[in-house]
Amino acid sequence: MGGLLEKYQDSRGGWLLSPPSGWNKFEGEPGAYDQKWQDLVSPAENIKVSSTPVGSDIDSVLKLGGGIPVNELGEKLAKKRGAELVSSSARLTEGIVFYTFEFFIPSSSAHQILQLSVSKGKIWSVDANAVGKERWAKRKDMYENVLNSFMPKLS
């Protein structure tokens, strides 16, 4: 269960995502996330969307990071998490630059994919989490599809 994705549109927040079908959906928790989806069987497996306002002069995640390269930003983010940076990348879709980072957190054997973008005066964060090598192997491709489906604007 949870391998199929379904389209979700948040009209109030003005964004699109295709989360796993059948996962529990939770409304926003101020300061933590705007929306969260959690696996029914393994609650540690979840996907969260959050947004935070940024200044009008900020149009890129790298501007927030002081203009450093994406891999250096990934290393800084990894250090804050007590994690190892597995990979970092950037892509341009519909005029929005998305930065994606994969982390491994040794203390909990957790894996995370974090995607950051700036649009509509906000920094958008989408993260997907799983614990354990076997669970991560089963979820990684699906999580990448979920994160690639995120668009901080309505079509």
C-alpha cells in the first residue's frame, strides 16, 4: 500500500503535490508544517510540506544561503541535522529552481530527501523520511516522484 500517488491541490496555500494514496493526511501544525502525510503502517515514514515567508528580495534558496554552491549548502544543512549528505542537485521547472538534498542520519538510521524552493514570497520545504535501509530502499523512488510533483503554484 502507498505505492500509488494521487493528485492533491491546496487551494488556500496555492500548491500541488502527488502524495501516496491511502496515507493519513494531517492539517498544518503552526511552525512545523502546512500539510503532512504519514504511512498507516510505519508512522516514521512521512512527507511534509511547509512554507515560511521571505523578504521580497529573496528569489532563490541560494540567496538565503549566502550564494554558496548547492553542494556546500547541502553540507551545511547536513551538519545541522547531524547527518551525512548523500547527494545534492538543482533543477529548473516552470521558472522555479528546486534544490534537492538527500541525507543519512546515522544516529537513527533515518534517511531524508529535502527539497527547497522559493516562490510567491515564501521558501517552500518538502521533505520525505524513512527509517532503516530496507524501508528506504522501498520508498526512495516513490519519494523522489512525490517531491518532483510539488509545484508551489496552481496550474
